[in-house]
Amino acid sequence: MAQLPIVRMGHPVLRQRAAEEARIPSEDLPALVADMIETMGAESGVGLAAPQIGLARRIIVYRVPAARQAGEAAPDSGLEAPRALINPVLEPVGDEVVAGWEGCLSMPGLRGIVPRWNSVRFSGVDVEGKPVEGIASGFHARVLQHEVDHLDGVLYIDRMEDFASLTYMEEWHHHLAPSAVQNAGLADGDKGE
């Protein structure tokens, strides 16, 4: 496994639609996913999409820290362990939209408030090509939407309704973090998706 370099906002791959994975399983997929998971962990992220490492492929990895699973799943649900989703498809469940803080490993040092569907139905396949599907709510749904946006060339700033919330992490920690954590924003230790 290897930690991979993360591309930043401004790199053209972050603004294009990633290509579907045609052959699953493929020879390179297990190693690539393992490297993405290692990179996500090394950067204290909760999600990573292949375009963020310069690859226009429809692959995401993510995890939902136990502290962020409140009301979503049982603590032993396995959501804390890193997961991979290949060729993901999302659709909203219900009409509830929730605003919450987001950060991004491709936009280090920044956070902003982004509206997202509170629940989404997800489907795709795992590294072996086995179908994966379910319903995600709360933070789990937010992470999936953020990562799938990367696969479509969309950054969280494109979804922001008010840029007054866009802030540097240092200022967020100093002025906003206590109320953000209390109001179910990103957990203090999470750098972003």
C-alpha cells in the first residue's frame, strides 16, 4: 500500500465527469482501493474519490466515525471501517435537506456550510463486483453525496448557498467549532471528504 498525492482545486480532473468502471473485478482495483483508503486515513479524511488522486474513475472510499453515527446505525454497524463503492448511484429519499459543515481534502484549510439530502438510497458494487446497496442518513448520506459529487466534477463550494460561511480551518476552530460540533457539523478531528 502507498499514500497517494491528493490533487487540489484547480486541477482539471476535479471538474470532469469520471468514467464508469467497465470491468469489475480488475487487476488494479484492489491495490488502488487499498492505496485510497491508506491516503484517506493518513490525511484524517472521511472520504476520498478517485478524481482527488488524479484518476477520472468512478471509485470512492469512505468511513463514518462512530461519533458521527448517532441516530443512523447501531455502533457495531461496521460503518467505521473503510468501505469502497464502485460506480455509485445515489437518489434522494424524502425531501428533507439539511445544512452542515463540510471540508475537502482537495481544498485543504477551508470549510463551508452545504445543504444535502438527509437520506439517500445508494447502489454500486464492491471491489469484487458484488452489488452493494442501502439507505444512508445523516453524516453517512452527506459523505456519500460529497464523494459522488467529485465523480461528477462538482466541489462542495458549488453547492453552497451562502459564501458567508466559507472559512479557514484556523478561524473555524477558534470561532465556530464548538457550536458546529454541537449542531452536528464536521467533528473537530475530521479534515474533510
